Amino acid sequence: MRLAGVQNFPPMDRVLFGQPAADMVLAEAQRLGANRVYLVVSHTLNTTTNEIEMIRTKLGDRYAGTFDRVPQHTTRANAVEIAKAATAAGADLLAAVGGGSVVDVVKIVTMCMEHEIFDEDGLDGYELTAGAPGAPTMLKQFRTPRVRSIVVPTTLSGGEYNAGALVTDTRRDWKQVFHHPLMMPHSIILDPQITLHTPETLWLGSGTRSMDHGIEALCAKLGTPLVDAVVTEGIGLLAEGLRRCKSDPTDLEARRLAQYGSWLSAFGLQTRVPMGASHAIGHVLGGTFGVPHYLITPVLMPHVLRYNRPATEDAQRRIAAALGAAGRSAADAFEQFIQELGLPGRLSDVGIEPSDYQRIGEIAVKSVFAPANPRPLNQPADIVALLETLKDQTAAQRA
């Protein structure tokens, strides 16, 4: 039971769920008084479906332009490119339609537009750096953005529910975190129908990444009773929804459940409960080693759960129960869940070998999330030890 703490609430207007995306984008533009809506969208949706064209048509004279070339891992170069285009188009509202990278880039674009940052060096100093748990710092402070965003997510990663953006500095191969409370979208539109175009592995894998938000919040030292209750429900909804989506990818009710699970699982991150090892290490796997964001949690979370178990016994019992495996260890329950979804479950499955662990540790220990992990991550060796947990167990089983 949490004995003391602080519950924050996010500066976001609302979530609209179960309604057609095109109708709701127009309704939100009207509500916000936007006259120049600039779309940042999935390339696949824009070129192989009519989903984006329906939004353009609905917007009519409010439509200002479309950008559909967002890479898998959001980069500084891509952010400033979009900021230039949106500024030139006179955009007064950004609408993101796509997965986590599309969502993240729109958030940082609002800041690039506000500060007229049209060169990637201009973001230097605004990135968060490690400080005390829950209190990262930055050299420069963002102003409040005048142009903000709305989001139609087509995956389950859940990044739309928080005010931070992950952006890769390709000059250093580091994924950095940028934050301002009003980088949070005005509103989020959940339309299960539009997600039918999302590839199965991306859909299922992004759902585990959203589950990661709930797991890390539940295990966090700075959580709250409200967050614990909400994210536990979210983990359970995701477990049910993803299993049903695996069984029948066309099941709209299962997709709706998964969207609700993503929404609830993100509540801790949304209310600024600091994440831990999975985020610290996961950002290195993606930003430095190129592992797809949606495959990071399946291969990493069992390591994190086993490493953190001595400090999170109660939370891990709740995680196992939410996964439908009460009485088992949370790590074993999560591994079984990943197997049911048919996702990769080992670091080596995504190209990460023991020879990489030291470099991962050297970068991840500098993350803003490392100090908040429930079990100390003070030096690279701690992260190497975390990554070796399953390797040691596998060797013992083979013996």
C-alpha cells in the first residue's frame, strides 16, 4: 500500500473513443477554432488506403497539407523538416494519424515551430538529463507552444497519453527525451476501425509496449493508489484484447478493448509517475541498436521483472494476476503471454548479443529513467547484470 505521495493530472482536454476518425478530426478542429490543419500521417495509410483522404475531404478548406515520411524512430532531422513545412503552410493545428513515431514527432514539432528551430542543432540543451528520481533537468526551458496537436493513434504504444517525446539524435545514435506539459495533445481519437490496416506484429507488439507503461508504473517507487488501480485494469484489458486480436484480427471489439487497455496502462506515465529500467534500456535498444520499438518490451521485460522482483514483490503479484496467471512469477507469466502472441522473446531474436551489454549499460545508466528504477541502476555493471538474468537461468536449465 502506498503511504505517501503526489497525484498529478495531465493538461489534456479529452479522449474521444469508438467514433470515426475523419468525423472526429473535423469536430476537434471546429471545437478548437483551427483553420489550417496540417496532417502528419503514416505513409502506408496515406498511400495504400483511403483513410487519410477521408480526413482531408472532411476538413475541406481547413486542410493545410500532409507529411507522410516519418521514420520508425523519430529523429531531430525529421522533426525540423516537418516544422519547416507546417510553418510554411500556416498551420494552426497539427493532426497526427499513425503509430508512436508519428505521434512523438508531432509533439516535438510543436516546440520546433514555437522556437523556430529549423536546424537539428537547435534542439541542443532542451533534452532532459538525469537528476533525482522523478526530477530530471534541462539546460533550456521550452515556451508554451501556440500550435498544438490532436492524435489518431493506429497502434497501441500509448505515447499519445503523455507530454514527452522520444527523439533520436542520429549524430550520436542516442534517443533523447524532450518534455513540456503542453506537448500533450489537446485530444486523442480512438477509432478501432482505422487500426484494421495496422500489421499484426506491429499491433500486438505495440500493445506490449503500452503494457510496459502499466508495469513500470505499478512497480514505481513514486506511484499512487489511483495509478495502481488504473494501470492494473489496463494490463488486464490489454491481455484480454491482445489475445483476442491474435485469435481474430478482424474482431473490432477486441481492438476496442486493447485501445482501452493502452489508455489505462498509460495513466502512470500520463500523470508523471517516472518509468524505470525498461524505458532506460529500451530507448538504447531502439535509438542506438535500431530494435523496432514494438519488439523491445517482449524481449526485455522478463529481464526487468526478474531483476526488480526483490523490490517489487507485491506489484509483481498483481501483474501476474492481471495476465491471468495468479500464483506464478510475473516474469514467467509475461514470457508465456509473449509466446501466445507469437512475438520474439529473447534479446538475441532482435540482434542483441552479450557482447553488446556493456555498451548498452554505459548509455542506459545516463538515462533520465535509470535513477527511478525500483532497484538501483547506478553503474553500467548493474544494467549488464539485469540483461544477464535470463542467460544465467537458461544455462542452468540446459545443464
